[in-house]
Amino acid sequence: MRIRLDGTYAELAYTVNKIRTILPVGSISPIRPRRRRPYAWRVFIDTAPDRDEGRWIT
């Protein structure tokens, strides 16, 4: 599943940290500024399937 988050840099850093404790995260895109919106940032999080004995299930 792909999750898109928008907000301030501090909000995104906090939320990404919380999501990583709840869901298995496969990858996180770099936090990038949004165009035409000051102090607004965007990040994409790809969640991975549940782990099975230390390896990702495909």
C-alpha cells in the first residue's frame, strides 16, 4: 500500500516515525517541498507485507 502524507517537516518526521512502529515499511521517499505552498512538504511511504522469518513475503 502506498501512503501519501502532506504537512510541515516536523509533522511528517513525527508521523513517519509513528507509522514505522505500527506498520512494516518497505521504503520511504525523500521529504520534498510542495510547489506553491510555503512550509508544506510531501512524503510517500510504501508499506511492505508482513514479515516471515526475517524475509519479505512477495
